[in-house]
Amino acid sequence: MSLRVAPGFDYRCHEAISWFPCLILMKDEEIKQLKIILFDGVCNLCNGSVIFILQREKKPTFQFASIQSEAGKELLEGCGLPQDYAEAIVFIDRGMVQLGSTAALKIGEQLKFPWSFLAYVGFVVPKAIRDWAYHQIAQHRYQWFGKREVCMVPTKDLKARFL
């Protein structure tokens, strides 16, 4: 799979409202077919989240890439995010980029019950509060959950799900 995505992006950002997350739509037809989760591959919490998602997906839906991988770096760049992006998870849902708590809840919606239900309920919480809590966890994740020296290596069966 070729991931030369940066040239194929169409940026549609709300520049007048600096706190409003950019919705970035990808033109690349292959990317528009995928649901990609970019995660911090050296973060214990993030690795645990990937395993949690893999075990609770309604059906195999997601592709994964660590932000430290070449594919992850290309996707971050294509999303207009720095390669040292530190907010833990980026969800690219068929070309639309979600960040922060919204990304986590959008991923949760696609998991088995009760996780999908809890994700829907999570949207009731005001976005400013959700994003504040998400940012606190993201900012302290190494301190609270630890850090690995190397990224997780997927098993042979899961290798096709990782970019």
C-alpha cells in the first residue's frame, strides 16, 4: 500500500475560531476507504488502547499506524500536524480527521456494547470539558502509565492491520 498522502489533502480549517479543530478531508481514494488510528507507539496507555480496540471491534474495521512509523509520520504531515504531535490519538475516518476526545469517542462508537453506548453518552459532556480531560491524560500519559523504548510489534495475524 502506498501512503504518499500529503499531496492529496484538501485542507478546510476554520481559521476564524482558533480552538475549533480542523476537519481535514483527504482526496486520496484509498485513504477515503479506510479508518486509520494513529497512536503513540511508545506509550503504554496508547498500546493498551490499540489492544483494547482490537479485542472489542464490532468487526475488523480499523487500520493502525504508530506516529513514530514512516506511515504515521506521512499521515501526520498530510493532516497538517507536526511529526512530534503529542496528543496521543488521531482518528482518520474515511478522510475526515478527528482529534482529542472526539477521536476517542468516534472510535468508541464502533466498538461492541457497552463501549459504543458509553461513547454515545460521552458526547453529552461538553466538548471543552471532554477535551480538557483528554489533554490532561495525554499530557501525563508517560508519567502515569509508562513508556516503552520501542514500538509494539503486531503479531503475524494482525500485521495486515498496521500500516
